[in-house]
Amino acid sequence: MAGVPCLHDLSLRQLEYVVAVADTLGFHRAAERCHVSQPTLSTQVQQLEDILGLRVFERDRRTVRLTSAGAEIVARARRVLIEVSDLIGTATRARDPLKGTFRVGVIPTIAPYLLPEVTPALRARFPDLRLIFCEEKTEDVMRDLQRGNIDVGLVALEADIGDVESARVAHDPFVVAAPVGHPLTKKKHVTLEDLEGERVLLLDDGHCLRAQALALCEKAAAREADLRATSLSTLVQMVSAGNGLTLLPMLAIPVENRRGQIDVRPLSPPGPGRTIGLVWRPSSPYSSAFRAVAAALEATLV
């Protein structure tokens, strides 16, 4: 470990392995993720530590932890890998920006309702483009985007999405879902004042839709029900059983109310809603491609 580390002594593969260990906090899981044997990965990580002259990880038989110096090394390794990926992407874009593979993170309150409708149209519009979708909460989508694990996200733009570029896909208004025969279903439109004192079922923490719905409930002086659901399907089943009201995005209604088990009423205009859009890193070389995909999505949903 004598001397100053040389650029040529390091490899991108070693940086990839170090990042994988940091993400999984396990050499076995990291090796599986990188599709190599654990001894191979461990040897390469050890070589990187020898080259740098410091320990990136503390490890024993049960746990793996980043050292304080290792945290900075991993953060810089991520940036290097993202820059290399973007460099390759720049070359790809020069040839054909809509040819190749994009990894897309999609939030759970969009994925099951939007993807089945739009993927056939996207395949027809961009036959040389492969989209790999991964369903995650907003926080995880944005984390993976910044880490370079995905190329683009499909999220609600009202969420805390940080410093990203974006392109609008659709406006998705909220509606009130009530048990069949509930007094509010006699109204053509529901006002926020109508929700005062009502028990409203919401999603669990981590869903951006929860934050928006909770803000509306506070404004309307509605009460949050005790249950916090992990999916819109659970909310609908609880409403249909008479356990309260909920707020749903209009996008989900054709799927979640296909049996007509709940009554749905719009909120009085201008009603609240969310803006569905694509988001990507400002440094991404695929900006024009993502805007083309967003425009195709918007045209499909009209």
C-alpha cells in the first residue's frame, strides 16, 4: 500500500463491486447482484482497499459496515459510475436516442393502472426501445435515480423529487370514494366542507399520495381512520365494507371499481389532483428521448 494510488490501478468493476456491497451490506448479496462469485468480488474489493490504502468496510462473520472514509469513497464511486454511464449514453444518443434499454422506476399508485394501457402503444411507437419497469415508492425511485440504478422515474410531480428534469404526462384528478348508499353519494360533486368530520382512510407512510390526501383532510377537518393501507386496493375494500371514505386518483377507478363495489364522486371544481410525469437526472444524456416518451404517453392517455 506504499505510494500514491494511481488511476490506472483502479477499475470500474472494482467501483461497481464496492457500491454493490454498500447497497446490500453483504458480500454474498452483492456478488449475486453483480453476477459474480463471492470470492471474486471479495478479492476485487480487497484490491481496491489495498490500492487506496484504507478500509472501505468493517466486516465480521455477521455484519458489514461502511467506515467513515468508506462512505466518502462509495459516494464518489457512485458519481464516477453515473458519469461513465452517461458518457456511454451520450454516444448512444448520437446514434439513436430511442434505441436501447431504459430502466424506469414507477410508483405503486401509477404502475398497475397506467402501464397495462400504455406499454403496447410505446412498443408500437418505439420498436427499438426496451423499457424495464420497477415498482417502488417515490423516495426509493428518487434514490435509485440519483444512484444511477434507474434511468428515469414515473412519479407524481407534486412529491418531494428534488433537483431533476421533468416532463408532464397527465393530470390525474382526485375523487371521493364512498360506500354504496352513503349520504355524500346523493351529491353530484363533493366539497371539502362535506368531508368535515368524516373518517377518511389513507395510505401508509412513504406513499406521496398519502401526503396529498392528508393535507386535504386537514384542510377539510376530516378525521384520519385508524387503518393505514399499503395499496389502493385495500383502501377500496375497506370503503366497500363501510369503514369510511377515501380519496383516490381517477386513474385507478376503472381497475379498482370494476365491480362497482363503491360509489365515486368528483370533488367540486377546481378539484385537487396530481400531475403524473417523467423525471430524470439533469446530467442524463437522454433528455430528448425522455421528452419523446413523455409526449407519447400523454398522447396515449388523451
